[in-house]
Amino acid sequence: MANRGNDVSAEHRELNIAVIGAGLIGERHVQLVNALADFNLFATVDPVNRPSSNDTVPHFENIEEFLAASDGCEGVIIATPNHTHKSIAEKCMRNGLACLIEKPLAANSVDAVGILKVSEDTGCPVLVGHHRRHHAVSLQLKEIIESGKLGRLVGAQLSWMLLKPDEYFAAGDWRTKAGGGPVWINLIHEIDLLRFFMGEITEVSAMLSNAVRGTEAEDSGVINMRFENGAIASAILSDTAPSPWHFEGGSGENPNIARTGEDGLRVFGTKGAISFPSMTYWAHENEEGHWGTRIDSSTVAQSSSMGGEAALTAQLTHFGKIIRDGESPLVSARDGLQSVRVVETIHRAAVPGKTEPVDLN
């Protein structure tokens, strides 16, 4: 990647970061860049919205104007609608800018492959905004699974059931169109975490429904998944049904969603089971235990670091290390591509009686 920054040699000099897209998540990124000492908000870019707290920061209405004035900028956070990610990311990388791209990496796998290729051609790193991997408990659960504490993975059960308000759709009509439903917007976070915890997904079957809202986008769905290691998982999701069982409720990470303290994911192995993100572990009192013997619970990791902007802060700090130190992205462009492929496969498989293999090449 070309060195676009100044030549200050101080170990903790500020990195100049621009935020492209000033909607709900873009505004949160702006606030974080302003809040962290190692970063400087170089500019914001949005054709309509301008963050209210940044009147002194240069603002541009389109990407071309920004790039023409981007000398000294070292990285960008792309928080625009999914279908714009490829065009914007390609232009930024060809101008030597590292990219943190909000999930999904792109609106389809063709565009996602395009982003990956440009990153490889230019040497500009891409970090995909699947920020939940950055939670301390996410990293701890991965370590627990890899340690063998659960035994051989058998399966997982996932719930993401919420009720989105009408104003959410009024603020962005694209959320009612194909690609704007909860599979692309919300479940893809869970898909990324399942892949992080359990390995690659090789096959899916699915049923999707738009029966409640009647829009082009789905509002509910059930999905079954098979993993490379033989484990299986099921997921149920909806943005039309109030419930406490979702990651946001268990973690308190989203300021727009009330914390419930309930878990949205359970992972099962031959030695024990764990619920997430509370990290409650269940196992029989001895290795010879079975359904007729007592099963006990314990908390195997602390989730006190969750809530607020913990994961987004860790993700931004990691992005700084990618730019400054050449650290490898925790969620690479190839990771982002594979999650896009899984979601595409879910939509193709949402035909009665049909299953679809997931491309692993």
C-alpha cells in the first residue's frame, strides 16, 4: 500500500481516517473516530447527511470530490448502501487508501470478488465490518471450542427475533427491496460468527417469508446449515416479532436496541454446551455422565466488556494496526466474500424441498 500519510515517526501519531456514508452506522463511526486519541477525522462524505457534530471537518457530497482532496488521508470507513460498496472501495484502493467496509462486503458475490481482486492488485488492505468477532467473548468462545472443552462439535441453534419500527423502513426504502431484508442486513452477522466459531458452511436449506409486511424483501426465515466438520446448525429470524432472544439483547452493543440479558446462540458438543454471549457452560458432573445424571452450569468467560461501542472500538483500533503495523485483518475480504456467498446461497435455497451447496473455491 502506498504511504499516503505524513512522515511523523511517533509510534502513536494520529491516523487520518475519512468516513464515507453518514447514516445510522456511519454516524457511530464518526463519533468513534473523534473519540479515540489515535485517530483524526479527516473528512466525511455523503450526498445528503452531514454529521451534526463535525462542522469543522471537511465534508464532501461525492467520492470524486473527496478523492481529489484526499492527500494525507490513510484510510476510509465505507458505511454506504450495500450496492455502492464495490465502486467506492475500488476508487479508494486505487488511490492508496486502506478500507474498512461495513458488512456485507458487497451486495453480491461478483462485486465481493471484485473488491478482493482490487485489494490484491493494489496491496491496499480491506477489513470487513463484521465487528462482533472483535468482542472479547467472541474470541474467548472460539478459544474454548478449539481447546476441545465442548468435545466434538455437534451443532448450534440460533435465534434472531426482533420487531423493527416503521420509521426504520421509512428512513431507507431500499430496506423493503431485494437485498434489504434481515438475512442480508442482520443474519449475515450471525453467519460470520458461526463461520468464525465452527468452520466453513458447505450446504444450506432455507424457507423465507414476507407474509407480514408483504414487501419485496423477506421479513422472516428459517435456515439449516451443514459445516465442513460435519456439525449442523439451525437459525430462525424475523424483524416482525418482538422477543428477547437475539445477540443485540444479550450483548447490549446497539444503542438503538434494549439489552435483555438473553442469549441468541447455543453451541453443542459431545462434552458440553454453551450459550452465547452470556458464556454459560453446561456439562455433566463427570465424563461418564449422560441424560440420567446431573448437569451443571458455570460461567466460563466474562461478558462485562460487552455493551456500548466495545466491539466497534476494538475494530477501529485493529484497523489502525492494519494501517500502521501491517497487521492481518481479523475479518478479511476473503472472509467477507464467503459470508456473502452463504447469504446468496440461502436465498437460492429458499425453494420448498431444495438444498444448495455453498461454493468454497
